[in-house]
Amino acid sequence: MMMTPSELETRLLSCVRSIEDLLYCEEHGITPESFIVTEPDHGAVFKYIQDHSRAHSGILPTDEDLESLYEFTRSGKGDLPSYVQKVREEELGRRARVILLQEIEHLDESPEGAINNIVASLASLKTGTRRRVAFLDRDAPERLVEFDEATRLAKEGGVIGIPTGLRSFDMQLLGFKPGELVIVMGSTGVGKSWMLMKMGATAYENNRKVLLISPELTNGEQGLRLDAVLSSERKLQLSNSELLTGQAKRPEYEAWLNSLTARSEFICVDSSDTGRSLSFEDVWRYTLEFKPDVCLVDGLHLLTSSDSKSSLAGWEMLKEGSMFLKALAQQEGLVIICATQAVRGAAQDQTVPPGLSQISYAFSIGEAADRVISMSRMKGNEFGRRYSVPKLRGGKEIVEWRDLHWDVDVGSIYEEDSVPTDF
């Protein structure tokens, strides 16, 4: 039998009989605004329970308090998780309807702008279905599980997290961890997109799902790059240039392509899916849809805001966008790896990996990032690149340059054994 809103909200509030019950509600997104019944005012009842518990060291108000102050009478006990889920579903539906009604009148005058606003608003609304709150004291024993897993991987020579494909990280067991925002930066043409593809292919080979957001290159272009890099990972060899010009051997290429069809875990989205520039909100929407382990953003500086009314300057948009993506990584428990530009001045010496101050809009992007991987060319070596790590949260920065073998035509990208000493 369907419950009325009054019955549902009364049952939820009646189940909140301890601080643990209240915390459960808050962790799952229940707020005073989740309630719509006003006689008695259920939103005010919930807020009073919150305020009382904070003012009295976790002690909730008595039934008599609630009845005398708000004329609220508890019903019997019930299934708190079920009521919380139902109230949140009802709230989500109400807010979605409000968004649609607000924008529907603009569909005739500006359909693209209205649709963009609807998509962005609904994507942001979806993220509120559950708060990510940790109790570092009460839940402390959970950290022992992570410690034991790290100990096991260390003994077995494994990587903690997702393998990066770069020896300097993987040999220290410093794989990418859920919640991380990673920035790959360098001057134009240095190969940032290829580095992202290398990292994506490595994650894919380790049974992770990958989502590639491609504001500039098409799905087809990215697919050919994946063919080169992934085939190299598997000790095969497909030439990107030969694939582009139709010079590769068709039977071998057909067999390769057919071998990939057993999985559906490397997703690519280019701007043709939206018919406009891709936005930060689009990244969130696609992430919620496909639920990847790793999200690659091939051009952080190319993303926009889907808010057609936004008047933010470039640096402001990137600042908000970087924090937006960091929050996404933490809330959804994935790794986000973004390529972005170094400032123009860094191009004057492309053989030295740029420093943190040379990221375009450095403060806003570098502040949000957990790792910054800086790339440059190598002097007199077209098949070489160089990288450093000027920021590594939770680890020691890699200030000495590392050499990369860089034959991207056949997808051969790996870290050399030696540490360079020349300029």
C-alpha cells in the first residue's frame, strides 16, 4: 500500500531514536529540505533533532519535547534505511521536476541553451543522493583492511592502486588511487594526449574500466591511437601512420579489432555527442552514466561551463572546474587524469619539464591536483621525452628528470632505466 508523504516522513522521523540513526540520515543526504509536510512541520522537527544533538553531546530530544514544541507524535519503529531511500527518491523527483519546469519555457526561444542547463542541473542534482562523510575515529578499524591489502601487494610485488605505466611510480607501489586528480602538463605538441592514452591502456590491461573525454580529437582518432598503444602493451605492433593511410595489413588488423570486442570497458566521448563544446558538467554526467575506474580528460583547458549565463573568466572557470573534478573523483571513487597546457613561456625551453608555476592558471589547477606530471621534449632525440613530478601528494616529488622512450607511431612508450644528467 502506498504511503502518503505525511505517513512516510512520520515513519522516518520516528525511526531517528539515537545519534547513530541521525548520522545515518545525514550520511545519506537527508536534510530539513527533504521534508515537505508542514502540519506539523517535519523539516523543523528534523532540524531541531540535529540542533539538539549537537548542543547536547549527541543526546536527542525526548518525545515530549517534539510533541510540545511541534505537535509531532512518533509512530512505531520501522525500517530506517527503506524510509531514507524513499524520502530521498521523492526529493530527487521533486527537484528534477522543478528544474524541468523552470527551463521548459525557454525551449522555444533557446532550445540548446535550455537543454544544456537541464543536463547540467540534473547532473549536479544526482551527485547529492549520498554524502561522502567519514568518521576518522569511529570507523578507524576500516583502515586496517587497506593496510593489510597494501602489505600483501608489497610482498607480492604488486602496485597499490591502479598501475600508472611509469616505472618511477609503479616500482614504488604508487599506483593511482581512487579519489585522485592527476594533471599531465606540457607545451603544445609534447605528447600529453599520448601519455593519457598510455595510462588509459595500462589501466585497461589491468582490468579497469576507462572513460576518455575528448574535447578535441574525434572518437575515430582516439581509437587508432588506442590500437597502437594497446597493441604495444601486448607485444604486438600496429603503426598509427599505417592505419591512418590504409597501409597496414588488413587481415592482421581485422583480427586485432575482433579481439577487442569481448569487452565494453574503454569508452570514448567526443564533442559530437553534445553538438557543442564539452563541459565540466558533461564529465560528471558521463561518469555517473558509465561508472569508470579511470576518467581521462584530454584537454582540461578545452572544457567549458554548460551554464549559458556564466560570465566567469578563463582562470575562474578552470579554478572551479578543477575543484569540481576533484570532488567528482572523491565522491565517485575514481581516478581523473587531465592533460593541460603549460604557459607560453615554457615553450622557450622545451627540453626542460615545466615547473608548477608554469601550468596555465597554475594556482587553481595545481592546488586541486594530487599529482602533477610535467613533460618536455629531449634535445636531439625525436624518440625521447622527459618528465618530472613537481607535486606528489602523499609521496616525495620526483625532481630528477626521467627519460621516456617515445615511439608513439607504434605505441611504444616506456620509461628508460637511466636518469638523465644532460640538458
